[in-house]
Amino acid sequence: MLKPHHVLLCVSLLQDGGVEGSRTDVAVKDGGTARPPNIAEGIQWPADLQPLATLDGPAVLAAHAALQRVLSRYPKEYAKSCTYSAKGMEVIVGEERGTYFVRINPRPDKCGWAPGTVLGFDVFELYAVSPEGKVLARYPAMP
């Protein structure tokens, strides 16, 4: 039987993506390592989403389109729950190569839950959105 600290270690490794070095790394000339480009659904996804300091019109359209997509995926019975509404979400927008990447994190603490409450593992969603507000793709597996 696993001891509680072993279970906590396993859960934290699962949330962090595993043990460092377990991913396929590519050697770089300066002796470091870099991950290969993450390409899925025909889109090169960012390894680390850098949020924009200010949102221009297309970034707002991208955020709105991705948030609407997330909210439409919840069952209609959840529509009145704060946790499954726009109020209970955190939206982060970044831009790379002319495409907006929108990450949506559930934030149950905004709805009265205790700070740091997590409703599941890898619950955030990542979307690629055009400057016109068209959702191009959802990241196929949660990063």
C-alpha cells in the first residue's frame, strides 16, 4: 500500500508533467537542451504562453471566442453555477506568429471556494484563435 507522501509525490509529478528529462529533448549548440516544436492540429503551440501586457481589439475577440467555446462545453444544468461561468474563469491571452493563444483556467476561488482549490487535474484549456476571433483549434491534450 502506498504511503500518503508517495501519493502526494505521484500527484504532483502528474500535475507538473512528469520527471524532468522524461520528455524528448533536442541538443542545442550552446550545450543546453530545447524541446522540439510542439505541432498539433497544424498549429505550432507555444511551449510557454507569454501573456500580453495590454489587449488590443483582436486579443479581446480571441479571448471572447475561446471563453464562449469553453462555456458551451459545460452541461446546461451547470449554467447557473458560478464555478462554470465566466466569473469563475481566468483568461490569459498571448500572441505568437500572428495567432492568439488563449489559456482558460477555472478559478473556483472567485466563486467563494477556498484559495488554491482545484476541481481536477489539468483542467485548463488552451485554444489557438485567429485575429478575427475564429477558434482555429483546441490543444488536443492538456499541456
